[in-house]
Amino acid sequence: MAQTDNKKFFENLTGAGKAIAVLTSGGDAQGMNAAVRAVVRMGIYVGAKVYFVHEGYQGMVDGGDNIKEATWESVSSMLQMGGTVIGSARCKDFRTHEGRLKAAHNLVQKGITNLCVVGGDGSLTGANLFREEWSGLLAELVQQGLIDEEAAQKYSALHIVGMVGSIDNDFCGTDMTIGTDSALHRIIEVVDAIMTTAQSHQRTFVLEVMGRHCGYLALVSALACGADWVLIPEMPPEDGWEEKMCQKLSATRSRGSRLNIIIVAEGAIDRHGKAITSSIVKDVIIIKQLGFQNALQITVLFCVCCQASRMGVEAVLALLETTANTAAYVVSLCGNQSVRLPLMECVQMTQEVQKAMDEKRFEEAVRLRGRCVSYVLFVTCGVANYFLSDFNVAVLNVGAPAAGMNAAVRSAVRVGISEGHKMFAVSDGFEGFSKGQIREIKWADVGGWTGQGGSLLGTKRTLPAKHIDKIAEQMRKYNINALLVIGGFEALLGIMELLAARGTYDELCVPMVMVPATVSNNVPGSDLSIGADTALNAITDTCDRIKQSASGTKHRVFIIETMGGYCGYLASVGGLAAGADAAYIFEEPFDIRDLQSNVEHLTEKMKTSIQRGLVLRNENSNENYTTDFIYQLYSEEGKGVFDCRKNVLGHMQQGGAPSPFDRNFGTKIAAKAMQWITKKLNESYRKGRVFANTEDSACLLGMRWRAMVFQPVVQLKDKTDFVHRIPNEQWWLKLRPLMKILAKYKTSYDVSDSGQLEHVVLNRPKESEAMAAI
């Protein structure tokens, strides 16, 4: 895609002469600082003045030193900080006309007519009211003699763009709000920590998490830790739920489980609107009905960037493109794309959800929340039907281990059993398949798998071609009717080899589906792979710790090598999230002149301010410009200005407990794959046997933008660079200019890639779609 010339880009956006103020309002949320940093640096980059408004709307009303101009250096070292460094406060004054009049006066004095607000629906609604009243407020200020007519004309329109900061993820129109992912991490860290103790003492844990009006945190954390029961406000349980829950807990104990987990959202209610608290679950239900008096621990959790950086940049672009007639926008993330939505449409839908809950129209509330709520309910608390379908389905892992593989296997096994199939686990990939390392796997066998890293089934990179006859023999021996392959690039190659052998072996004429799981995120046909998010977290956490280790030693540059093969996803997105100055990747060739330019850029930055530098290098970015070479070059050229350190992250990016996203993603995508397998089995069953040999009976299930998409693997051949094991086109390459902009490089940015205006009302799921998964 052609990039736009910088000068023309600036002229089109007319950033020069504009003033932008950024504030955070309401409760704080992890990621707010990343959004603020991106707004400041992108604003300065396009020639605008950018101001901090300290203490939210209260600072806007009070004025004075609460409204300060921001500099490039004033947002350095913000990314790894929690909360919001510019402060946030509830403000009663801003709710009054007099308070908003004072705020307008303070903004006009600074020449500010562009506001970027990071907060919840209340904060954003207040901002929109402020925008609507703006002309009237200026008229009052003129009448009172506080500003003149010229100022009123010059600053006649106020432009608003919002970003939603709320750990509850309770705002309609965005897949995830700023802070939600960090809150999930805190919950899962606690759950993982207590699970060992619980296993030792046969305990039942009842965990209460935040979510007064929205059950997202409870739902996804239940999914991520394999909870036995979850209670959320949008979908109250039917009468008699206490007995049903106790029956389920007793059944799991009778099957040998030593651990039960129940997760309760703080706003959970029953069908009559009565609150269901963790104390009720403990005292009334568990102790009285089950007699687990000595087997209970109750924990209440109140939870304390790459996505936020993208949203901050998009917010500035949206502000600079607004006109006097433009409505207030909110910047949101849908899939992996930034979009702009009319603010009040989102607020209205959010209020409709609450109204539906207040009026006990809970099915409508679930529909308005979106398909993810109903779907997560299905895969979290679905109970086996235990009817027989006479179909045998095998699941195996292929390639390198990736965090989240076990969650995907667990989901596949339990959904498969729920749909009546007999599930078989294959150890050690295709090599184990050829050796007959196959066993039936049952519901209880995958208990506790969601939080386990690596591959409990065992995985190898071996491709099936040289073992094809033995694999066909094992398929015949165990009467395998379908295959689910969870893995990376080798898994794709393996499916292609099995497909090619169908003409020789009828046993391979069965439905096959691949679910991408690799830290490299290099599988064509899917924007994201299971395991990549955990790897990114490892990179970002390590970079944060490395930078913090140098807090007493300024003027130091760190050279970090990441994994990824020839795919630069980890280096690029990790670099954006960690605030890197450069990221070297294979897809974007570089030479010695580029390296020298980067060194000079860092040298200039460190001469003007006290900073630390961060450079990431993908492991196969260049065979000659190795990590050692780059380290030595930077060390030599930076003498007298900065010193260097290097770190090769290696396999730590593959290990560790899966992130909440990878647990959630693995669970949902594997469940979707099993539903596809069931459909294909029924379609291809003829005359007492399964026979599937069409192109669409061997697919890859990938996440493309907002949707899960099944693509025949034969159609992916033309989209793949098989030599370097990467897709021919990769969506994340469009993010690289953002990293350079935020690192103060003079670079161009593709305006065509900015978020487009959409309408949230058009994205409402149909009732049949929302409820189909329940």
C-alpha cells in the first residue's frame, strides 16, 4: 500500500496551530499511560501543541497548573507504570453548568479546542455534553467579559474523541477496553497461585471479581482457569440453580477431582433480582448443601501497550480530521483493527444493556453484549450430553510448544464429548500417530489443563509424509473419522501432505481442521495464533524489567533478540508495546546505513535528555547483521554518549502459564473447530462410513479481523512463502510506522490505514446468532 508523503500528510491534517488536551477521568486502568503517551507523541509529531489535564475534569475546572503543556520527554518511561500518571478524579463540579463554564474558560485561555478523554461511559457522556454546550458557554463568557468576541469566533467549535478506560469491559462498541486485559492477568495470577494449595487440600474456591453491571471479567477468567461454575449479572441462573451447582460439584468430586472453582461477578443476581454474593455461595449453598465446611477458601479479587498506543494514535488522527459538524467519536478496537464509532451510539447501547437487565430481559441483555458472552458461557459451563454418535475424533499437537495449546485440547475434548463423539488423544504429533501412541481421552482427563504451559499431549515437528502408510494404518485401526490438528507451520504442512495422500489412502478421506498455535504467529490464513499473546507478554515484561534495572544508570541502550523464525511479529508488536526505538525484522530489509542512522538517532536523543534506549531484533532478520554485530556496532558508535547491553530471550517466550487471551482464544477456537467437525461428519457420512475428499473438508480455522473463518488449506498455498515459512501479506506490518513515530523518527504514515467511521448499531448481532451457541 502506498505511503503518503509527510508534508502532504501534515497539510491535510492541519495539525500546526492546533492544541490538544488529554485527560483521564473516573477510575484508573492499566494502559491509560500508554494511551496518554501515544496521544502526546503523535500530537507533537503532526505539529500540534499537546496539554496534560491533571486530575481529570476536576483539573479542567480548577485550571491553573492543572493544565500543562506536554513535551516529548515528559512521557518517557510511562509505559510500564500502572494507573495514570496525570491523575484521575471524580468531579461533581463538572456535572454543574457553572463547573463546565469554568472549564471552558480555562481551555480557551490555552487555545484548546480538541479534547481526548480516556474514561468510562459517564466521563465520555460528560464530554459530549460539554461539546454540545460549547457555543453557549462561550457566549456566556463573552457576556461576562471573560473572553472577547474574537476568541469566541476563533475557538467556536470543540472536538471530542474518547477512548474507553474500564477494567470491566462494560462499554458497547469495542472488543476490549483499556485495562481489561491487565485485570484478567491479575485474576489469573491469583487463581494459578491458589490452585496448588487447593489441589493439596481438596478445597473449593469461591472467587468474587469486579463487574457490577458486566460479567466479562468473571466469564473470561472462568474460561481461563477452567472453573466449574460462573455467575454473572447479564444471565442470572434459573430457579433451583443452587441444587444444580451442588450436583455438578459433587459429580466432579466423585470423579476424583480435588479442586472446585466458582467465580462470581460482584453484580451477580438471580432471576428475581436478588444479589448472589460470594458469601451466599459459601454459607448457604456450599456448607449447608454439600458439607464442605473444611474444604472452602473464599477469595475476593478487586483488580487493580500496544492496543492503548494504537488507540492513542488513532484518537489524534480523528481529532485532526474533525470539522465543526463532526459528531464526537470513540476510538475502539474490533478484532485487530482500530475503528471510530459515534460516541453516543455506544453510550446508548451500553445504557440499553443496563435497561434490559433492570427490566429482567436477560436474553436481550446477552444479545446486546454480543456473541462472545453467550459463546463463552457455552464453552465454560457446557455439560456433557453423553449421547453416542459412533464418530471417533483424534486431536494432536504439531510443531513447537505454544502456551494455550492445552486449553485448546481441553475445549476440543469436552465439546467433542458433549456432541457425542469418542475423543482420542495422539501423543508426540504425527510421529506418535505413526507409532500408535493413541488413547481415548475423557472429560475428567483434561481437568486443570487451561493454565498449563507447553503441550501435555507432547508435540514434535515431524511431518507425516514419510510415515503416511503407518498413519493410515492407525487411522484404520482406531476407526478415526476426523482430525483436529493444533499447531504451527508444520501443522499446516502436515494437513497439506495428508490431503495430497487421499488419492492413495481412503483412510485419510475424513474431515480435517487445523487450529493455529505458534508463538511466531506465522501461519497464513489467521491474523493471530494461540501462544503469540503469551510470548508478547514475556517480551514486554522482560523489556520493562530490563529498563527498570537501569533506572539508576541513564544513557544505556538494550539490544534484545526475540524469537519468530523469519516472522517479525514478535519483534514489531513487542517493540510497539515496550516503546522500542527500533525493531529489525526480515520482512523489512535493512543495511549498514539504516543501522548507522538508528545509532545517530539514539545518540541525538540521549544528548538532549536523560533516556534509555531499546532495540529489538528478530532472530532471523539478517544472517550477517547478527545480534552480536548490532551490539558491537552500537557499543562502538555510542562511546561517550551511551553504553550497551544485550539479551537473547530464547525459549522463555514459549514457556510459562498461558495469558488469559491465549486461554480464552484457545478454548473458543477449538470449540468452533469441533462444531465444524460435527457438521462435516454428518454431511460426509454415507452408507455406514465417513468419506470426505472435497477441498473444503480440510480447512484451517483462523481469526481474520473480527471473525473466525474456515479456509481450505489448498487455497492458502498461493498466500504462503514456504521458503521462509511466513504469509505473503501480514497485517501487523502496518503498525511499524507507529513505532517509529512514537520513537521520534521522521517517517511517513499511511493515512489510508486510519480507522474508518462505523456505526455500532449495524454491528448488533442478530438474536439467532447471539443465542445459537447456548
